Amino acid sequence: MRRRLVGLVIVGGLTLLLAGCGGLFTGGIHDNPGAGFDLSPSPNGEYLVVFEEKAIPSAARDEIESLGGEIKSEWPEIGVLLARSADPEFPQQVAAVRGVEKIGHHPMMQLPAPHDRKLAEKLGDNGVEDNDLYAQQWDIHRVGGDADTWAIEKGAGATVAVLDTGVYAAHPDIAPNYAYGKDFTDITVDLPPGWIMWDEGGPQDYEGHGTHVAGAIAGAITSGRIIGVAPEAGIANYKVMVAVITDELVATGIGYQSWIMDGILAAADDGVDVINMSIGGARYMDEPDGVAAYEAYARVIQYAWEQGVLVVSAAGNAATDLSRGPLRNVPGGTPASLSISATGPDDSLAPYSNYGAHNVDFTGPGGDTSAPPASYCLSSYSPLNAWAPGAGWVYSIGTSMAAPKVAGVAALVYAANPGISPTGVVRILERTAEDLGPADKDFYFGWGLAHAYRALTE
């Protein structure tokens, strides 16, 4: 059995995984883990516990329970568990348990606020289903999503897992390529005061973000109004975030790291080729409450890599140099994940995009505000969303829009090269990316702009 889910994750507070909020720390704590670190109580009483080995020692587990900890979830493949305790001394006590390497709060992620999004059209308002909106998809054209590329490869046989707010499976752009959906969320979680749960549960998308991402990856040529980079690749829907409305009446998506880790492990075990996570942000590497989050992500993404799965993540939208100070993009900045910055129509770094050494591997078109909405990225949307109910197509900008372009290119490479490893895919992407900045890999664009035609014809 892959893991043992012991109970529901009930939330008492909210930790945003955005630049300037929360954090990570770099120091090892296994030599004298109970001293010298500010292991403050978690606001929801939940803690990620990372062990020195990729296993969960039974003696350590028993000791954590003897300290009053309730084991909520376990991931024995990567040596991580989730424990809960209301005792403020619990994190310090667990840090001193033999075999424990790191412990930190169990963070919740909120989708980065969109810099802007505009309604294109509502679903069903126009009966045309001949890809008539494709002409406006400058971003898809820019990465080689065109007839020359698709004459070589359309992505059939490759599967991309979308770890996001869900996917609206009935959307005409998505339906021909929709493979299946799985839900790893819990709509009964406690929310901050004034927040409203908009989500009704199940793999359906009540926010819109996941459907937008899925359309950019594999919007079908045979149906609908837009086209994705890999128009015959399969879309596997792994819902890891739920739709909520904040006390400021902002519709967004939230999800716990345990949900996301469950989704990554399941997708890897299910045999997908690519995982796209258009989620991410900056955390501090010198604070104890986040170091366990970084290490747990690093291990679960490495697990996916070892199963032959390439993980692609957004770099985040805080316009932050992640190489200055103790910052790191999470989860994209972990060693086995590709982190994607965003460009505008003129190939310059988008003004909102994060960047920095060791935090950007490639770039993709994410849009900018130079000429809205034409400079935005147009894709499918879920009509069940709270922002513009009924919306079927939306213009949006962000690194969330950049990452799926790279995931789509990777899907084409997998489809064209059966049996290829993630290492092989990355090497092809590195050799064929368009170098937009200083020679070779740089802070802003990584190895450059991923390009489908170049990747298939090298």
C-alpha cells in the first residue's frame, strides 16, 4: 500500500505560500534538534515530520504518539508523516526524537492572486466549435503550437497530470482528451473568519484555474474553440485545491501541502508522464516552520522523477529575485522539479514573474499588461467559478499560464520518444530552448523558452 491515510486534515488557520509569508530554514536539526531553534506552535496544531531516512521508524512513530501526537497521514515511501497536537511544546519535543530530521508547520497554499483576468466569452454563448479563438493564442504559437509541429506530433499516448483546482471535464476544449479525475481535497476544513467554501467537492473545478491550465496543455483540435500545445495528450485531473471566497470577496483556490503530496504520489504511481503544478511561491530558508515543507516536497517530487515522471511548476508571481537572501521557490525550486518563469509577447520577463539563480529552469509565455487583453493568455475556464459564473473562456496572466506551455512541450517529447526518461526530456528541452537572455542558463529565463518544434526536430 502506497500510504496510510489515518484521518481528515482539519484546518484551524491559514498559511499563505507566497513571498514574504511563512518560511523555511537551512540548518540541520538532527544533531541537537531540541535546542536553538524557534519551533513555534502551529496555528492549526498540525506538523510535517521528516525523518532522516526515507522510512518511518516504528520506534519514532511510537514516541511521537506517546508525546500526545495524533498521526493524521503517513508517506512511508519518502519518510514523512503528518502529526497533530494542541500542546505548544509538541514541536520541540518531536524535534528531539531520534530519527527526526526536520519538523515544521503544515502549510496551506493559496493560489497567487491573478494580476488580472478578463472574461472572453461565456460557455454556450457562441455555438462555433472550430478553434476560432486559436488565432488569439499568441502564447501557444510562440512555443511552436502550430501546424508544422502537429504534423510531427500531437501528443497522443502521453498523459499530463494537472494538479490544481480540478478540471471541468465537460468543457468542449477538454472533453476529447479528458482521461479521468481524482479528488484529494476536503471541503469540510475550517476556514478563516469570513471565508466561504464555494467548492462542492469531487474532481470538478469550481474555481476555473485548473481548467485554464488544462486547456493550455491539451485543448483539442477536434472540439472547442482554443488549442493546447499538445492537442491530443491526455489530461489526468488530480484535484488538490478547493475554491473559496475570502472575506474580501476574492474568489481563489486553497489547498494543504498534504493534499498536494497525495496528488503527486498518486500521479506518479498511476504512470502519468508529466505533472503540471501551476502553484508555488517563495518561502524563507532560514525559518523553521517551512524547512520541513521544502524537504517533504523535494522528496515527493524526487519520488515522481524516479517513477519516470517530469514535474513542472510555476515560479510564482511576486516579482521577486529568489536568489537574494534565504528565499526559495516552493515547490518549483526543489531539485527534481522544473521551475518556470513567465514572458510577455515581446519575450521580456513578465513584470510579475519571480526569477533568480537555482529557481528558474525554463520560461514560457505567461502574458503581461502591455496591451490587455491581447497580451494576456486565452484559454478555457470552468463555468462553475464564483468570479464570473458561466465563463467558458478567459484571458489571464501569470506564471500559472507559463508552466503549462512547458508541460505541453514535454508531453510532445514523451509522445515522440516512447520510453524516454525525465533526464532525456530535460536534456532535449535544454538543447532546444530559445536562449532569451545571457548565454546558457540565466537568472531570468533559465535555459530559455521551451519550443515544441525545435524539441521535436533537433
